[in-house]
Amino acid sequence: MNFIVQEKKIFTLISLPKILDSSVSVPLKKKLDELIADGVKNIIFDLNLSEYCDSSGLSAILKGNRLSNNVGGVCLLVNVCEVIEKLITISQLAEVLKIRTDLDKAEDFILRSFVN
């Protein structure tokens, strides 16, 4: 597995590798299914190390977003580099994917939105 999953109190953090392609997206999609089946609602993708993303990598992120939304949670991206942010914009997904500058801002968003 080329990514790291850390379960936190109110979200699951998935740290993604330098290159997001099919070698990452296939096992990531499987892991996302498992996480949602285990009751995870809120997912944060940390792209701190990520420098490149192709369509399969973007597809895995979109799957995480869809699965989270389907169970009443939220999916956020943090530490997104300019190249990947541009891909998201060009793909017309800037309105679909929620991006925060860092983990603290993402956690604060979840706290304000989903925790009573």
C-alpha cells in the first residue's frame, strides 16, 4: 500500500504518496469501501507529499468524496499542491471537492459542521 491510513476521533486521515496513479488508486478504492463499511463517515486526504495525480488518482479521491457524502459525512483535501489543484479546476471539480489549506482547518470544518 502506498498510502497511510490513520483513524482519528472524528475523521480518518489518509496520507497519499508522491504520485497518485493506478498503482495507488486501485488499493485505495478498496480501502475506502472497507472504511465506509466499518462506519467511517469523515475522510481527510492529505496530499502533502503528492506532486502528481492522473485520472485514476482523481477517481479514487472522488470515490472517497461520494462514499462520505452517501453516509452523511464529508471528504476534505488538505495540503494540495498547485499542479493538483489546477487538475481539479480543469476537471471542473472545484465545486465538488472541498479543499482546506491544512489539517487544522479541515478538522475545524468537521467540528463545526458535524459534531454537536
